[in-house]
Amino acid sequence: MILAIITFLVMFITGSHTEDFCYDEGHCDPYAWGDTFPSCHPILEEHHSPINLDHHMTRNESLEALHLDGFHTVHTGHWKLKNNGHSVVLEVGNGMSVSGGGLPGTYHTIQLHFHWGSLNTNGSEHTVDRHRYPMEMHIVNMKSSHPNLTSALDDPTGLAVLGFFIDLNYIENVHFGRISRLLPSVAYKGQTATVKPFPLIGLLPESHLSQYYRYHGSLTTPPCSQAVLWTMYEVPIYISWSQVSKHY
């Protein structure tokens, strides 16, 4: 399984290093992030992400499923898939927002991106009972009262990120294929591709969206700003082994 994930995403490692942070060089890997970005020191900071999610956490029955406005809609225009040097990012433009479920307001959806592993490790950032999934997807949403991301990062609840674990089985996820088939077009940092909009709900485990963990944390990469309300969904997204393999 791990080897298949690497085959699927190894193209993004090329050109992934910048002067600010990296993942696999000693001077700028996660152990060194705190030297440049103080909030990236997990021992020194209280609201640090990612974390291990414990199945025995107390359930807050007052938190209902979030309202995902526009997630069932095929929007006009085009979305942009981009290799930013650290991940592959799908910028979704306007028209979607999240609210409810205990969030302090409405948050506009701005992008989603993925995290994956290496040859020897699964790649989800969060874990559940110390179990790490092959991949993790984050849908990033910004509080509507903020004009830009810089402003939102100064607000302890400026961002609401929806996190989904990704696992493999034999059932093809048609909507995920709309993204994965374009990955060769964004193999290197700075490359972009156009994506025809599709209902984003198709990527998600729609019948299980009331099952999630909630905590106040941070960005998982520099500057590690403590400005994120995390909603981590318990049931993973499934993509097929054949769907991964047929692209390469």
C-alpha cells in the first residue's frame, strides 16, 4: 500500500524545497522548523497540530454535522490545481462555505490539499489511536470576516480546516479521479493545471459527516499559526488501488 502511494505522488517531491521549510533535509526539516518559526516548537506551544486522536475522547453531543454550503453544486468557471513545492493544492474559487457544528461563524472555502508519506511510512499527519493512514486531505476555510489569509492567521479561530483520512480499497472514487488524472501535469513546483468544477461532496464520506473530532490547533506547516479550528472526520475517504496504479 505504501509503495503504491509513493508511486502515485513521488512526482511532487522533485523541486519541493524552498528556503523556508522542507521535509527531508536536516537544515530545514520538521525538527528544524522551530528555529525559524517559534510556533512550530510542539513542546513550547499549547495549540500545536497535528495530534493523536483518541477514540475514548468525550463526545460532545451538541456538535451537529457542519453545513457545507455549495458542496453539492457544480460551479461555473474553472478551479486551479497547483504544485506549491510542498503539496498539490486545488484552489476552488468562490461559492462554497462551511458553518454550524459549533463554528463561530461562516467560513469561506478557499482550497484543499493533500499530505502523504515516504517509502517507509504512511503519510497522514493526524493519527487515530496511534494509527497513521496512507494520506490525509485538508479542506481549508477562512472566516468570512477576514479580507485575506494574513488577517485570518492573527485570529485564534480564523481558519476552519476539515481533515479527512484517505485509505485504499477496490472501489473507484470517480471525483478523486478528476484530480489524480491531472497529477502528471503538475509534477514540478510552480506548475498548474485547470480542473473543471465538480460537486466537492463527491470526495467526502457524505453519510458519515456527523462523526468527527474537534479541537483548537495550528497550521501543520510553518508558520504553524495557532489559528485553526480542526474538524477531523472519523470515517476515511476511500480510493481504489487500481485508480492509483493506472495513472503510472
